[in-house]
Amino acid sequence: LVGCSKNCAVTGKVTLPDGTPLTVGKVVFETDTMVSTGSIQKDGTYKLGTLKQNDGAPRGLYRVYLTDIMKPTIEMVPGTDNNSPSKIITKWPDIQVPTKYFNGHSSGLVCEVKGRTVFDIKLE
């Protein structure tokens, strides 16, 4: 049981077909009875967690998929001068991710967590 006690650390990086990192969304590891998720960071990396933040995932075989890819972000844009007010704008990610990656049964991604695990995901 080297590398983990109850849960195992699971990390990785998600990249687009051209090698650039995916910078939005979440990675989901699921079984029929368990789900662990990790937010994708600006550099494409993620760390899985269950109910506690970044606490990893129990040992087992997981279906892997992505979610929250098309979630908009809200930004405050300052006015151009002292007379114009700031505005709030909604930005949608300009990312093309095939829909097969949004479901654990169609993504084709499977990972077995046996201990400390690095699972990189390169989208096709």
C-alpha cells in the first residue's frame, strides 16, 4: 500500500490535440458507486478530490470524462475614462472539445488507481 492510505493522490494534465493545455473545466473519475473530481487549472493540470479538497481517489478502476468545459466566466471591464462606468461581461471559452469526452461511457478514457497515480489526458 505504498503511496496512499485511504485515498491515493491522482494528478495529471489535460492537453488539446495541438499540445496546448486545456484551461477550463473539471476531470471526473467515476465508478458505479464513487466519484472524484478535479478542477483543471490554467496550465492544464488537475488534482482529484472527493468530499475533501484534493484528497485523491480510492483504489479502483475508473471511467474518466470532462465536465464544465463550456462554463462561462464573468469579468469586470473598467470604463475607458472617468465618465464611463465599468461593465460586467460574460466570456465563453473558445474551445472545441469533442462531445464524446463529456460522458464516462463514451470518452474511451479509463484509469486504474493502484497508488499515487499520474493520468495525463491528450484530447484527439
